Amino acid sequence: MSDRFANAWALLPGYLSQHVVLSAAAMALGLLVSLVLVVASVRSERVRWPVLAFASLIQTVPSLALLALFYPFLLAVSGLAEKVFGTGFSALGFLPSLLALALYSMLPVIRNGVAGILNIDGAIIEAARGVGMTEWQRLARVELPLAAPLLMAGVRTAAVWVIGAATLSTPVGQVSLGNYIFSGLQLQDWVSVLFGCVAAATLALVVDQLLGAIETGLARRNRWRVVAGVAALAVGIAAAALPLGRGGAASYVVGGKNFSEQLILAELMGARIAEAGGSVAQRTGLGSAVVFAALASGDVDVYVDYSGTIWANVMRRTDVLPREPMLAEIRAWLEREHGIVMLGSLGFENAYGLAMRRDRAEALGIATVADLAAHAAELSMGGDLEFFSRPEWGALQSAYGLGFASRREFEPTFMYRAVTDGEVDVISAFTSDGRIAADDLLLLGDPAGAFLPYDAIVLVAQKRASDDVLRRALAPLIGAIPLALMQEANYRVDRERDKETPAATARWLESEIAARGD
Amino acid sequence: MTGTADARGQPIVELRSVRRAFGSTVAVRDVDLAVGPSEFLAILGESGSGKTTLLKTINRLQPPDRGDVLIDGRSTSAVVEHELRRRIGYVFQRVGLFPHMTVAENIGVTPRLLGWSEESIRARVDELLALVNLPAEMAARLPTALSGGQRQRVGVARALAARPSIMLMDEPFGALDPVTRDSLGAEYRLLHERMGLVTVMVTHDVIEALLLADRIVVMREGAIVASGTPRELMNERTDAEVRKLMDMPRRQMTRVAAMLDDARRP
């Protein structure tokens, strides 16, 4: 408990500074655009309605979806920029988060700004015109100062929203306080989740208080209060931005999806690259499609994927080949289509399989999926968030005629808990998962061969295809991790008691590999 | 009687066939009007008669749809609006002091727009506070800390700040209590004379118009229906409308005079 807290505490400076810089940049951009729209809206009724409608519409889009949508959009823009100007930009991480959060900040600012200006007493506007102010002088000297307290209240609301929503930028590859929450949720490390929540809430509270001081300063025309609030905010942002500038850009970006095995392997690869002399940044917690697109565009240099995932999701193949010919086709296709180099297979498979509690399976006399089919109508099925939309699910249903009484989707962590608690009868398990053995689950046989092979393969981006450091660091991992070793590593991170961090497990795994290699 | 230049010379403000409509409602119907040097003109009329709109065509807060407004013989249609307004003082019933500015800042607003030095603005503010009979320490106060009469004194000072030669006043004292209203009116008349201003004041108060103005024009339904000195209008016999308008103050005066006579009798 205390070392988990210490671990979380050690990560705080990095996460917090990224979170602050992202939120501040998004607020600054959002405020700038909002103010332009406020001015346009108060001057023209024809602009006002569409602007307010658009800002309200943005608010109805779930913030996570908004962040997710900016990634493919920016990827397309970057591709276009590359064609036109010869240079693209990273569509991952900071930029999509910045744009989505800036959009998200706009509604309260625009709404309050427009209301603040339109509610000014007509006599004051008439006086401003009567004394000979131009439109801009009226705006700067009368309308904005009088609307400032209400506008600031909107800025306050927006800032709290943005700081909260910035935790959701982790899945698009931006480090934030959300890293605590997403990895904590994955690893069942509730200390980490709580730490992330408390940190984000504290940050929001502090910023809200400072903006509140500015707001009351404006309302009471107390210049000192306004200056103090602005100065405190500026110092905070500068302090947060300082470590970022000092760090410099990492040369190698290691990617990873959002589950334990991926976090361990990303740590392992990162540590090895660092030992070989490269500076490393990790971008883990990414969605499956996001991380592949990031590798293809060069935002990520290396990550581990699975042959079946590439085959079915990326190549959109529906046929099934034996392991070796399939790997050969994948290698050739990745090279041809994206210039991606498949360094090789790590030596284990993390396939999909169906699992049940052993006692329940034995009571029903179930050992294979074929046996399961006869009982499925009375049983409930739990899958992870992508399982039911994967081709294997269709293949399973048609191969065995499976029809369950009900089906539910779970975040992987909760899925294992659901099957051990008897909340569901069957789950979609991963074969390398340490919890299969630990929870005494039975992996059901697949006599019809409906599940694809899922060999863990190391993929390297085109620009790193002949990179010496990378090859030297990662070559010893190829074929070096058998299934039992990976299962044990995963269990160290996933178990309820004596839970280890992915980094510590990666160190253990590296020493195990070295010991076996000798 | 309307549209003729005053005997005192070349008109300072001249309206030629000025028309202003809001949709299908015509507020000002082809009005001709001339205001001479140092003249105090009152525009008298019921609400809805178009008197306020007519006033605002002069500083183009309501630019005329047709016709032209000339100041010192030059058309105002070619002048940049905000520059025109900085040369013309404007006072209106709701005052419109800027609530986020101190009294001094409110008074200094037009000089500041004109780029006066801070020093000369400060001196002008002090001078104006004395002129409108406000204590100097009022300068640092916010408008919310003032009484209604004090606010309108600041309003008058603000309008005078950039030394305009023309003052437009839209029922300036209409919201004040009768005592304040009377004294402010009288004080303003003195300022008007001392500074040689041209003042055009809109009012619906006949007595105020009679006591303050050199000349009164009466408006009805967007047109000027009568014009003359207070004495001429009081003695008007032909126009029934004007007679009715002037009867009311005459009756009141007679009754008040009778009371005074009674009081003097032993």
C-alpha cells in the first residue's frame, strides 16, 4: 500500500506538469476562439444562433468520443500536409487532446460572454455611442469590462471541465493525470485510481479558487485581487512547463495498448532501449486501432501486437491460415503496405479463448466449446469491450451454433471478477492471462479451430527499420518469452495481493529472460 | 414659421427635409429646422411625437433616411460618426454613466478618446466638477455612490468635457424630483449663457421649456406644428393645439398668483 503510494507520488511531477500544460494551452486556445465568437455573436444576431447551437452541440458529444474523433481527423490532415508541404505532424497525443479540450471549453465562455454583453443596460450603450466611442472602443472600454465578471464565471466553469476532461486524453496518447486512472483501472490498483482522482480534483479546486479570486476582483473592481490571481496562475503554469522544456524530446517512443501485458512489455522494451543508449517516452493505454495507426504514421516507434489482431482487424482477412504461413503473410503485408518491420515473435501466444469456472464446467460436463453449445441457451456470456465485434465471435457462433441466454461487455479487469463471482458463466479470456490459472478457470478446447493464432509480435515503424539501437535492444527478446513466463509476469501485476508495478515486473521478466538465455 | 434661420445669423445646426422611419412608422416627417448661434431651443411634444428621434438625427445616433443635417454649414453625412459625436455634447434622461468608471473617469471619457494628456484631463475634470457644483472629492467615487441629481450633474459635466459648442439634451432632468429639476435647469441655463453654447433640448414639460428656452418648437406626429419664442407661443391665438398646450401652465400660474396675492393681504 505505502510503496504503491510512493510509486504514484514519484510519477506526480511528470503527470501533473503535462496535465497543467495541456489544460492551460486548451483553455488559452478555447478562450481566444470563444472571445472572437462572443464578439461576432453580440454584433450579429445571424451569427449568434449558430454559434450558440454549435457550442451546445459540442457539449453533448461525450468528451472521450470527442478526443477519439480528433485522432483520425488529424491523421488525415497530417497526411494531407505531408502531401502538400512535405512534412506532416504528430496526430497523437498533445494535438488531438488540445483541440478537443479547447472545443469543450467553449460553451460556458461563449454563453456567459454573450449574456454578459447583451445584458448591459441600454442607457450605457447609448452613452458609449453618444460620447463618441467607436465599435471597438465600446467593446474594449465598456462592454468587455462590464461583462468581465460573468465572463470569468464562464471561464471558471470551463477550466474545471477541461481539467476533469483532460484525464481522458490518456487513450489518445497524451500523458495526463488520467494515466493514474486508466492504468490503475487496468491493474486493479485502486490506490493509483484514487491518487489520480484526488490529484485532478485538487488541481481543479486550486484553479477554480484562483479564477474565483480574479472573478470577485473584477466584480468589485479590485485591481490587486485580479493581479494576484493572474500572477498565481502564471507562476503555476510556468512551474509546470519548466520540467517539460528541460527534458527535451525523447528519441524513441514505445507504444502499448491498455492491458497489463502491454504495459509490462512496453516497460521491458523501454528499459532495454534505454540501456542501449536511447532516450525513451512511453505512450501506453492506447486503443488498439490508435496504436497501429500511430506506428504506421511514425508517432510510435515500436510496440507489440498480436498476429490475429493484425490479420483480422487491420488486414481484414476472414480466412484462417496455419501459424507460420500466416506470420509470413503478415510480415510481407506490413512491409508492403506500411513499411512496418516485423522484428519477430516473442514466443508466446495471447489468443482468445472461452473460459469457465472449473467447478461449473465439470458440473455441466463441459470441456470444449462444442460441449458448451448444448448448454449455451441457459448460460450467460461476458466479453471484453471488443470481443463481440471481432470476427472470431462470428466464427465461433457459426462453427458451434452458439446461442447464449444473455451477453454482457466488461472492462477486462471486471470480466474475471464477474465469472469468479458467478455473475456470468462464460467469458472471453486471454490465453496468456495469469488469472486463468490463479482463479482456477478452465480454458475450453476449440476442436473446430475457430480462434485465430495470436502470436505476440514486435512491430517497428518504417523510420526505425534499420535503427541499430532498437535492433540491438530488442533482438534478444525475440523467441525469449514462453507462455508460462508471460502468464506469471501478468499475474504479478494482476493479482489482488502483493501486486507489483509493470515496471518492477518488467525488471523481473528481464532477469528471468537473461537467466534462461545463459 | 418653421425652417427659418434665426435673426441672430447663420444657423449652427440646420436640418433640411430630415426624414427617419422605423419600418412603416415614420418618426420624423421631412422636418426643416435651424438653430442659430447661442440659441437655446426646446423641442416640445407628447411621447411618440418624434422629438427624441429628431434630436438624435443631429449627432447621427439616428441617421436620417432622407434629407440632410448641416453643422456650421457642412453636411454631417460625410463625417465619421464617432468624430462627429465627440464634438457634440449629449445628455439624456437615463444619464448612462459608466458604472465601472469613477466620476473623474466618466467626465474625462471624451477628452481621453480625443487623446488629451492625462494632466489636461485632470485639470478639466476639476474645472467641470466646480462648474456643475459638485465637491472635488466626488471625483474618485463610483456612480453607484451618487444621488440622482448628482448623477445628472456628472452627466452634464461629461457632455461638456471636450468643450463642445453644441449640446443635445433629451429630457435631461425628467427623472429628477421637482426641486432638483428646477435648480439644475436654472444652473444649466446659466452655463449655456456663459459658454455661448447652442442647446437643443427635448422635453414634454411645457413650463421647463417656457422658462429655459429662447425658442420652442412643438412637434406632433413627426412634424413641427408650431415654433416661436415662449412669449409668442403664450400669446398664440389662432392654433387651437398650441393654445391648449399653453393653457395648462397659464391656468396653474394664475392660481398660484392668486394664492400669493391672498397670502400678502393682511
